Amino acid sequence: MKSDSLFFRQVHPNFFTEKKLSSQAFAPSPKDKGQLSVYDGDLISAGQSFEHYTQALKLSSVGVWGLSQAEVVETELTSRPDPLPDSPAHALIDFGQASSLECRKRAKKLKIFAEKRGCLYSLG
């Protein structure tokens, strides 16, 4: 993956209130075991990722925000492909064994990067 390659993150409506993006959208939940699910932008477009997420997986998303590989590295995180049978473009941003405080700090940095880039795809 190139440094300018993008990862696409779907944002649940709970993490986008009053048109404001929450850093929670960029933090793995406890069930994720330190892994944040994203789509590999080298393999799928933002629109296609939204369609897969909302139509095939039947999950809720207000839109797609992007993070570059360079931004992931700058935030002291790693990434890797994680193709799934129904989603060959699935990838992970790995928060590793970071404490919950460190995860929150890194998620805030990712949110800032994503906000600067803006929403890459939404229906509204």
C-alpha cells in the first residue's frame, strides 16, 4: 500500500450528531480487540464501500471518511489487508495493545485527519 492510499471508514449515525464527527467512529470497540475495520481504497471506491456496508451487510452509515496510509503511520498505528469472503477489500487498522486512553488519543488524531479530508461519500 502506498503512503497516499486511502482507507475508507463507515461512520454510524450515532457517531455523527448535529453534523459533527465523533472520534468514536475511529476507535475500535472492545469486541474489535484493537482492530478497526476499514475498506482498502486501492481495491474499492468510497461509494462502493458504502453500498457494500449498507446494502450487503445491512449496517447503518451516514457516510464514508478516509484516512491515508501515511496518516495511519503518523498516528503510530499499523494496517493490513484482511480480505473476507464477502469483502475482498476489507482491511484493518491495528491499535495493538494500546491502552484505552491511548486508543482514544489516536482515534482523535484519526478523526482530525478525516475531518480535514471531508466526507468522501454519503447519500445526503
